[in-house]
Amino acid sequence: MAAGSISIVLQGLKRRIGAIVVLVGVVLIAAACSSSGFPTSYEDQLNDEGVSNVEQNWMEQCQVKADELMGDNANTVCACSYSRIKAQIPFDDFIAMDDRLREDVGSLIASANDANSTEAATAAIVAGCIADS
């Protein structure tokens, strides 16, 4: 394999691992309850600035982990990934993934290898945002 091909493979692997690490760090905060109860959609429970509980939790938790990996690009990666997740992953699927990860965070690795899983789709979204940053 040529050096350029190896470099491309390693970059792709680094993005995928980075995405999984961010997701594990977040351990999907969508299910974080507020005083108003459990959110029922991505747009539920807006604060005074019009930001939902789910988005606020995602951004806060994502940035904590992403800062370690991406420094100045963390906010961009987290905002990009939330926007794409909201557009591409049905909320019920996102919550079901959150529940699975809360029970066994190690299941993320196995599920991320199943191309049809929500975990794989979410990891691909985060990896794409990392690549785009």
C-alpha cells in the first residue's frame, strides 16, 4: 500500500475513533431530564434563548470531550454534529440509542460496526463534522 493510501486510511480511522470518543464522552445527554420532565422532541423545553434542553445538553457535554481532541474546532464540530443528528436521526431512535448506551456504553463499539444502527449513523455524522472542520 502506498504511503498516501496509508495516510488516507489513518485519517479516516482517526476521524472514526474521534467520533466514537466524543459520543462516549457525551454518553448521550438527550435523556437528561429538566424540571419540566423528559424531552419529547429535539425542540422540546426551550430556554430563554430559544435553545432546547437536548441541544444545550449535547453542546455542553460534546464540547467537554471534543475540547480534549479538537481544541478550537470543538464548538464547530459539536454544532455541526447536533444539527446533522437533528436532521437525520429520528428523536425516538436517538433516545433509544441513549438508553442503550446508558445501560452499556461498550455497546457503542459493537453497534457502530452495524451500518444500519443509529450508533453507526451518529458516529458517521460526528466523523463527518470532524472531517469538515
